[in-house]
Amino acid sequence: MSAVDIAPLLRIEGIEAAYQDAIVALHGVSLAVRPGEFHALLGANGAGKSSTLKAVSNLLPAERGRVVAGRIVFDGHDVARTSPAQLVRLGLVQVLEGRHCFRSLTLEENLLTGGLGRSARRSEAADDLARVYEIFPRLKEKRRTLAGLSSGGEQQMAAIGRALMSRPRLLVLDEPSMGLAPLVVHQIFEQLALLNRDQGLTILVAEQNSTVALRYVDRATVLDAGSAVLGGEARELRQRADIQALYFGERVAGLEVRREAA
């Protein structure tokens, strides 16, 4: 069976989303993420990336938003009928934009909170913690440091590590590069790629930095003004000049940006 024939772990089918039943954020977005895939959701600021990820995790209602058409299915479960807490227990775990660490807790205490949602036993939490420290050795070095006193890169590593403590089957990340130095961004994407390759972790990442994301992911979907306009293999998208047109509004000679199914 080819990769194309494998049933998606996550399927987004023509969703439309609105805030306060007035502000339309998404227009018929569709995409599929197969098991073991590293998939990027690309687009400029305001393209609809965060709204898509919040819809995937059923977090839109917390911001007075909702999916008004289409549906999202995670491993056979209708996301709209599944609470965010239930989705975490099923293995869909999101790292929100902005890291959201508990600033008054140490980095290690932040990590340990990740095992609470699945009621991990102490031995399981210890094993998971050791695994996170292997992935991010810097966190082990700084484990006693208050999160509020750590660097942005360390906080992002802690946020990802906390999600890994939940033993996700699908890890969803919103703008992990935001506000970080280029070297740190590459380090984080390298670790995500290793998790995907060596442990088979399925990853969906929303990212504005297309240059970095397309170096590491398998496939990508590009959003523009709340619509999916491009999609395909990362190695092919890296060669497309209209990526620059979508991101920076540049006119590319002899090229028209086409709207395509993701």
C-alpha cells in the first residue's frame, strides 16, 4: 500500500469558520494529514493558520468562534463532538502560539504538568521526562530554573516537551518560530523532524517562516485570506515562485497564483 492509500489521521473537509457569527476567518479549507507525516500549514500573518489549528483542537468556542460548515475528523472522531480534553486523551495535543508556560513553575514542573491530562503514573512520567531531556538536553541543564526567567527558546522547548509528556499521536504546533533567533528555530525544527522520522510522530505545524518549514516537512498547505491556495510535497513547493507572491505580494513575471485543492 502506498502512502497515498493510507487513511488520514486528520481530515479537514471544507471547513468554514467565523468569530461571533460575523467575522469569517476560514473559507472551505481542506487538507489531510496521514499517519507519520510532517505537514506544514503556511501563510502570512492573518492568513487563517491559527484559526485552522484552533478548529482542529476544538478551541474556537473559547474565543467565541465556531466551525459553521464542513467537518474535521481525527482518527474517526468528529472533532466538533469531542471536547478539547477528550482530544488530548485521544492523542491530539496542541502547542499554542506564544508558548504559554507557567512562569512561576520551574521548567521541569512545567514538563510534568503535561502528564496530568492522561493521568500518567509516576513511573510513566519519569520515563517520559527522561525522553524529553534526551530530545532537549538544554531543559535538563535548566530544569530548576523558573520558566519566567528562562529564554524564549527554552520556554518553547518546554512547551513542546510538555506536549510530548502527553504522548501525542498528532502534535499540533502554532508558530513555534515566533520571536526566536534563527539558530534556535533550526534547532527546534531539527528536533521535530527527528521525532517524526525516528519515532513516527505525526506533526502538523502552522508556520509563517516558509523557508525554514519547507526544509524539514514532508508536505505543506498554503493559506491565503482564509483559503487553501496551494498544497503538495514540500520539495515541489520549494521550487515554486508563487510562494513568494503569496507571502510578500510580489508579482512574478508570467505567473498567476492559482487556487488549488490542498
